[in-house]
Amino acid sequence: MQPVLNIEDVKCVEVALTREGVSVSELMHRAGCAAAQEVLELGGVDNVVVLAGLGNNGGDGWVAAEALHAHGANVTVVTPVSPDELAGDLARQVAQSAVRAGIAPMVGPSRDELESLLSTTDVVLDCMLGTGFHGEVRAPFDIWIDCVNACGAQVVSVDVPSGLSAQTGLSAKSCVVADMTVTMLALKPGLLADAGRDVCGAIVVAPLAEQTERLVIDADPVAWRTDLVDYLEVVSAPTAAVDKFSRGSVLVVGGSRRFPGAAIMAARAAARMGAGYVTLAVPASIAFVAQSHLLEIPVVPLPEDADGTISADARDVVAKLAARSSAVLVGPGMRATGGTTTVVSALLETDVPLVVDADGLNCLSRLTDGSLPDFPEVTRRRAPLVLTPHRQELGRLVGCPDNPPDSLVAQLEAARKIVWADGGSELVVVAKGNATGCVSVERAVLPKPGPASLATAGSGDVLAGMMVSALAQRASEGTDLALLAAFVCEVHGYAGSLAAEHMGARGVMATDLIDVIGLAVDAVEEHAMYPESDD
């Protein structure tokens, strides 16, 4: 796994490196040379334009320019002020060194001059704004960014694309769209989510020093980004010695007269994920509709209220069904009522692995007056519990329904409020978004984000069905539940890619995902076991 550090923690690592004998000057030289090396490895690079800012990020650019010049590239550094006018001592020194090496800077060019220069270059090295950036981009960098994005050259950003917050992943109106980002020391959360997914391109981490790995771990990473090989811990060895009972039995509780489809999709997804036996329990009035879509899956009609939702009278029936199951999912399409809240409460009291999704989460919010961290006894149980909220649902769970998390780091912070209040190792919050964090009390695990094709109604119901199926088959004492949840998210993302190949990125529907889950599981497991076969 790759550690992900908050920006403040990156600064602490830099300080720690200086205490171990790696000076700030040496770090800048290594950062600039690392960026230059990535440019050279692109191949066929004759002309390079370096856009240098006023701080240390710009200093990295001057170092890179001198290194590229030494390798025979024709380098031009564009700077808002002359090297002698740079305020920072270190940035000024490396800029003056580059000038002495033969690099003639272009100081404060007009838009026409910059556009003309960029039209003849092979690579643009973006060193304008670093990891400390937030807010909006000021002149002249807003104009420079527009020029970079309009040119046809390859763009390599140093540490973070200028205009992107490396902490939140939120971008300014003007933001560089890079083909590659060479980030220093460790991954930052903003590179992996929201606008970062669109503007960073390929991400390369330059450690800069042999002590970096140890110091980064000591800094307590905010999250860990998975590699496929990490899933070997939760991938089962292939065996033919199975039957439908040994592959786990799943109970899905959900649905309503208004939303019958969500529970149906979740049940189908659970079966496609490999559960040997799946049962669906829904309000009696939609049982026939559900059965007509599920030839292989038995449907149990439950007592219902007049509005077609599961009533409180279903509590004992659901508890008995749960006791015969390997894992239970509650929530898809069930709506949040007094009756459904009673059923969710009953399932929380069982000793069966449980996934709570969608309206099950809204019922959980009702049970805790919209502040789940203040009621840890509700989620504290002996069996695994996985909550799968998207950002709005997460906001409702932690008491900020009108101000839900708006970034990956905010998702992780909200999820940690829940798991740290609970304090047990059996709870995982799968904080869903355009990047998802699987958060346990020990750590947060970040699976590779899925494609945009997953942004469709019902996609979350499919994920919930997959999640409960994985719990039924793979969860045992000692299982890393956060890693298992991340594995399911990874498979879900791969299914989105497979479906998009047939339906197009905008044409995928949730049912399309269900049909390729089995293929996605096989592919992710194969790549985890045999990474050398990856393209």
C-alpha cells in the first residue's frame, strides 16, 4: 500500500528529514532532478518550457531547468520576476545558478509572447503553485494556466497541478490539466479525488531520500492507497470443494412499494458476487414483482404498513431469517419510517455480519438523532458491521446534514468520528464518493476509484449487494474488514469499466454492472495473484 499524507504532515516529514541530515536545499535539488528525470523519460524531448512560481515550487523548477539543460535540452524558464528579485533565499540561489549555467529566463511575458513560446515546445514543466495553494489563482498565473491548457505540449506538474488544492482536491477556476504529476515524498489526498482525478494525469511519487518511507509512516498517514497485490490477504484460494452452502448465505432486507427495484438489484448483485444462497425479504405487496425478476432467489413477503413499507411487525420474522444467514444487508429502497427503523434496530442487535446501506443509514440517523458518534452503543457489536454512506448520508449520520463532506479528507474525517466513537475492530465505514475511503479504527484504505460510468442510480445498491456477499463468503475472525471492503469497491469499479466498454461511459445502468460482476471478480483476483501479467 502507498501512504497518503495530509499537507501539514508532509511538512513534518520535511522537518524530520532536515533533522536527519537532508537539508532543505538538498531536498529542493532532489525534487527538481526527479522532475527533470521524468521529463527525460518521456523521450523525444528537445524543447522544454518551465513555468516557475515565486516560492519553493518555482525553485524546484529552476533546478529541473538546469538539470535538463545539462542533458542537452533547450530550456526556457518563464518567471514573473527576474531571478535576483525572488524573495526566498533558496529559490533565488537556485535561479541564479541556472542563469549562470546558461539558461536565459523570460521575465513577465505577455500572453501573445507566452502562447508563441508554448506553441514550439515539447514539454511544459508546471512549477507555478505548490502544495500550499488554496483559494483562487492570481495574475499572472491565471493567464499562464490558460495558455498551458490551450497548448498542445505534454504537461508535467511538480508536486501538484497549479490551481489544485493538494489537500482537498478542489480546484480554482484556473487549474493546470497535467499529463503527469511528479509529487514529492508521498501521495496527497487532493491528488486522488474530486478535481484531482481529472487534472493530475499519471501520478509519480518521488521519495527524495532513503529515510522517507520510515518518516512518512511515522507521520501517521491519513490513508493508504491500495495496490492490487494487497488484496491477496482477502482473496480466497481457488477450490472446487464447494457447494451453495459453503459459499455463504445472504439475506437482503429492503424495498418498498415506491422503490421495489433497489432491493432486487442488491439481491442479484449478491448472487453475482458469488454467494451460494440469497434470500430477499420485501413488503408483501411487492413480493410478486420481486419474484418475477428473481427466478433463482426466494422472496419472503413481510408485514407492511399502509404506505407499502416494512412494518414493525416484521421485526421477529427478519430476526429469524437473519439467524439462518451468513450475512445480512438492510436498507436498499426501504424508506425511513418507524417500522423500518425498528427492523434496522433489530438487525443491529443480532450477531450476524451486517451491511447497512441507503435508507438503512437514514434509519440509523433517526435512531441516533442525527449524531451517530454520540451513540456508539448502537453500532458496538461482536459481528462485523459495514456502513456504506455517500457524502450526503454521511453528513446526516454525523450531525451536518446541511453541510456534508465536500472532499475526500472531509469524508475520512467524518467516518473517523463514527469508528473512533465506537472503538471496536468490527466496524467499517465505506465513505463513498468519486473517491471512496474504507475506514476502520486502525486505518483508512483507499481503493482505486471507479470510472464515471458508476455515477448512475442504483450503482450503490449493487455495491451494497456485493459487499454483503463478500462478508458472507470471506469474513472470518482476523479478516481485515477495511481491506475486504476496499476489494469489493475495486471489483465494483472494474465492473463499471467492463460495462462501459459495451454501453459507453454515459450509457451504463446499474443492471449492466450486475451482469459483469463475476468477470470483474475474476479479473481483479487474477491481477492480484499475477501482477506481472498486468499491462
